[in-house]
Amino acid sequence: MIDTIFLILSLFALAGAIGMITLSNTMHSALSFLVTVFAIAGLYALLNASFLFMVQIIIYAGAIIALLLFIVMFLNIKEDKLKEPNRYNIMLVVAIILAPVDYLLFQAFLKMPHIGDFSTTLDNFGDVKMLGNELFKGWLVPFEAISVLLLVALIGSIVLARKKERE
Amino acid sequence: MIEASFISYISLAILLFSIGIMGLISRKNIFIIYMSIELMLNAINIIFVTLSKYFGSMDGQIIAMMVMAIAASEAAIFLSLIVAMYRLKHSVNIDDFNTLKQKDTL
């Protein structure tokens, strides 16, 4: 049952990703990426990361893709202005270059030490309580640094997108 | 039949990362480039969460959460930069955004 769900979710993720880089309309491309984001959220749920499943849906699908779609609609791009005549050739060349690298990565992960059974974990592994305990005991300084980073990004995006006054 | 094992998740993440690199290099539309970067971050997140389950430790999931926070702040900065540059150039083609590039004849 889990194998079937994994197969369907990974097919959706790959199809959405391929659609994202091949479709010419920006809007269709962003909607295709949304499919990938939801499929990856499902994969997190399969991997016992229930909190990350919610965070993926809220942050990626709810905030990032929604903001992206808003900006795309706001700018109202005419896609016929943007000709990309040889993009499939470049993709083919990049795929041929990346294939041996991917094979080496795959072999490297196959050689990893076998720790235990992948299919069984603790009962409450990955839920909010366990993640919060770990986050606020061992990762407190990175957590505070991330909050400062978010504040800097908030102020910076307002400063960058503001209209300059004519003097 | 493909089973949901450790190496299947890793293979899926490697494939998604490669698709992200392909989109990053081959496209001219800056929105597609942005989404390709996000796809690569998502692929790395899958590897982190898979390794977290593999080793039975929560550290991978915490790093994945921090990558998501960095992706969110990157989204805000990147999209406001796109809006600012679109006001100047009226284009989303990255070939028009080469103002900072060093010219051949200095």
C-alpha cells in the first residue's frame, strides 16, 4: 500500500517538475510546480515527518507559490515576447552531462552503512512535540538566527520593491 | 515493482535536483529560473528528511525546516527584485538584466 502511494506521488512530482521546465506559459508552469509541491508534501507524510508535511503545504503552497502567482498576474507577462528557440537542445545536453554525475551519486548512497530497518520507526517520530524539543534544546541559536534573517528579508523586500520618489 | 525504500527516495530527490538544474540552465524566463531553484531546494529537503528517518534522528527534519525558512525569505527578496527590475526594463528575460555585467570594452 505504501509502495503504491510512493509510486503515485513520485510520478506526480516528476511530472510536475518536467511540466514546470517545459511549459512556455509562466502561469501554467507555476501551477505545474504546485503539483510538485503537493506531491513532495505527501512524501514527507510518508516519511513520518507530519510537521514538515503541514509546513510544506502552508509555506510552499500557501505562501511562496501564492506570492509567485500574484506577481505573475500582477506583471501580466506576454509570453510571445520571450522566444526560447533551442531550450530543448540545451536541456538534452545538460541531461547527458548530468547522467554520469547522478549515477555516481546513486552509487555513493547505495554504499552508505546500513543502520536499521527503514520501514519501522518510533511511534511519535517526527511529530510537533519531538521536533520542538529537539529544536529548542540543540538548535536554539540557529533558530534565533533564522528569525533575524526573516526580519531582514521582510525589511529588505519592502525597501527593494518601494517606488522611488522623484526629486 | 518500485518499493518505498531508502534508495527510492534518494533516487527521486536526485532526479528532481537534475530537473531543477536543467530548467535553471535552459530557460530565459526569470520566474522559471526561480521555480527551478525552489525545486532544487525541495529535492535537498527530501534527502534531509529521508536521512532523518534512516538514522532515526530529528536533526535532518530541523535542517529541512530551516531550509524552508531560508526559501521563504529568498522568495520575498527575489520577487521584490523581479518587480523592481520589471519596472526598469519591462521584461522578464534574464538577458535584459545584464546591467551589472562587465562590458567587453572597458
